[in-house]
Amino acid sequence: MLTDLLVREKARILKRWSDLILETYPPETSKFLKSSADRFRNPVGAAITEGTEVLFDALVRGVDHRSNEVSAALDNIVRIRAVQEFSPSVAIGFIFLLKKVVREHLVRDIQEKRLVDALLDFESKIDDMALTAFNIYTGCRERIFEIRAVEIRNRTSRILERACEKFGMPSEWQPPVGK
């Protein structure tokens, strides 16, 4: 059964999956992220390590991709990658790397035990999880744009206030709106 193989190879699969995710960062960053397991010195590496384990366990147990458990684990990883301004494909592409890892580690067993249908089912669950991750990524990016827009409005407002003070205009003065 595929589940038994996944459980048996869990440590190796998780290690390889984490390594592949960390390799999506620039070489120096990747090297640092792989070198420290301390969650205070390396919160990104810790979030990826912890999150991938939760996601892997949820996939093996058949937990729905919309569950709070899966959403929270995805959010912890995707939020970091959204802030780091990865493209959407790279930001959520880490999920698809699990397919590669499972195939690398279990291809012989899958063929010998005729578990292709089980593998396809498992990979469909990964695809569903990626859709959930995309929704999270989109929400994070929208929030980042909202924060930036508010910051630009605040800066513009402060500049106008200073200009009004400098030129002796009333502070409630508003520039004319174009016609």
C-alpha cells in the first residue's frame, strides 16, 4: 500500500522535499537556510521544515485540503514566500516538488507493487493542496498591495500637510481635483 511506503520513507522524503524548496532561494540564502535548524536564527527554514511535515502527514492521512490544519500549514509557508515576492508559480510550486520526491524515492516500489493508481490519487491530493495554496498566496498579495496603498496615501497626506504649513495654507485645504 502506498501509504505504508510513504510512512516508511517519511524522513527521507521530507528531507529531500525541504532541500528542494530551499533550493528555490538564491544560493547563499539557500545555504544559510539549510545550515541552521534554530527557529530563532532561521525562522524561514523552521517554517518550511515544520510546515512540510504537517502537509505531508495530512496528505498521508487523507485530510481534506481545505481543513484548518492544512490551511494553517500552507499559510505559514506561503505567507513567507508571498512577502519575499516570489512569482506565484515559484511561491506555490514548492507543493509540486513533493510529487518529484515521492517518485524519486518510491518509483521502484510503485511499479513492483502496482500502485500507480494510488500514486495518481495521492498526486491529485497534492494538486488540490496547490489550489488552496494559490488562494492563500493571492490573499497575501492582495493584503500586501492594500498595505502599500495605505502607506502611499499616508505619505502623500503628510507631504501635503507639510506643504500647507510651509505656504501658510489651512490644514484642511485639499488640492483641486482634475476635471
